[in-house]
Amino acid sequence: MRFRLGLIFILLMSFRLGVQASPESTEPSLNPLPGQVWSREQQTLGPLNTWLDQLKPGTWLIIGEQHGHPEHHAAQQKILQHLAASEQLGYVAFEMLNSGQQAALDALLAQPEALSPEAIDWNPGWSWSDYSPLIRFALEQAKGVVAADLEPSAQRQAYQQGAPEGVLDSAHSSYMLELLWQSHCGHLPRNQLPSMLNVQLARDQHMARRLSAFTARDQVNLLITGALHAQRDLGIPRWLGPEAVEVLLLTSIQPTQLPEAYLPAPYTEADKRLYSADALLFTPAVPEQDHCDAFR
């Protein structure tokens, strides 16, 4: 089930993060957005490092990626390097590691060169080549590395019994159930969708607890996760307490040059306090894949 759930939420990214072209469109190769950060609050576009330098100590920077996107992984490396160079890198957490792997990670802090898939019981459902450079850098430079995700046995329990802290509002549930249906290209029985949603909620709740337990108050902490887990309106931030959070979505450019057009709309307009992200970091696009091939 672990591999299947991973595929589900890779597919969810492709349905959630699309952007419609606008009259301000241009060829992707001429688009000036890559490498720039757009701030929702300030409505401004600027360099990544300038935006990072404005983060307050004690913040959890939640970076929402499209899994398997090479430009997103390159951007994550740049962020880690900048925070480390400025001595602001606190804990680094990964969705790709579950809390059952924490002891193995802790043992590697003293010898990061010993990192290997076998040393940490790496889940082959995630690409080792994508994430091992990030994990190794964090072991060498960060205050600690946090295995953030829920263990597989607990995911199976959530599938059968529900998420420990329940659900959010009915609009959130309806929205997520429809995304799950679309992500399976119509090939999953609808009666299985609530159980799938319970796993997603349980994972968000668990990752929120992990962030709360590993917060460096004098530095910036960082979580690498998928965009749906990262979004303020949909994912982990909904379950966090008073911790300072900044959500940065890594966003592949499309023809439009209007940065605000890329911000995902919240799942409901009923609560004006809800929004999806604090900032967007634009990256070059990669060729699109037809993820529904997996179900054919």
C-alpha cells in the first residue's frame, strides 16, 4: 500500500498545480520568473536569497515540491546551502523518511559519509538519487535530520480506523475526495476514497507533531514534502499549533508571466482566512508525463 499511496499523491500534484495561460503569455524559454520568489503578502517578486534572509528564527519553512521534478530538487539544494552558509539552518525534515527510521538517522549524524539506502532502510518507492544528496547535506550541516512521515503500520491503521485527530470541515473532505478520484483517473472504487483520505490526514497530523517536537528556536527549520501536504489550506499547517510557518511552493513555469496566476486557489471561499501558500519559487518546467498510464 505504501507504493500505491505514493503514486496517488504524485498524481495529485499533476491535477492540482496546473496553470491556465493568460493574455500575458510568453514562450517558457523567455519567461523571467524562474529563480524568483513571489510573496503573497507583499505582492512582490524578488531573489530567493533575499526572501530567505527575511525568515524569522524558529520558523518552519515548509517546501512543497512536485515529486521527481529535478528542478525542484536543485532548488531545495540551493535553499539548504544558503541557510547553512548563513548559519541559519536548524532541523531538516523529510516526508520521504518515516519516524521509524529516526534512530538510524541519528546514528549517522556523527558519520554522514556512511549514509546508504541500507543504513536507513530507505523506501525504494522514493528515488534515492533525488533525495540522498539533500539528506547527506542535512546530516553534515543541519542541527538534525527529522524523519517526518507516519510509519507504514500506522498508515494501515489509519486506512482501517480513521485519522487519529479526525477530519477537517466537510468542504475540505469533499475537495480532497474529488482530487483522489481524479488522481486515479476514475479507476478507484469511490467507496475506497474515504479510507485513502484518512491516510492523508493521519500523515499530515503526524508530520505536524514531528515538526512541533523538533523546532530550533534560534534558526530556520525546513521540511521537504509534496505540495498538497505543504499547502496552508489543505495540509500540515492546518494541524500545527502556534509554531511560525512559512509555506513555499515550488512552481514550474507555464506560458503566463503573471506570478499571482500560479497561486493555487483555496478549496473554499467561505473562510477568507484560508490561503494556499505564503510564497512561490518559480522553476523551469520539465516535460509533462501522462500519469494515468499507470492505470492502463
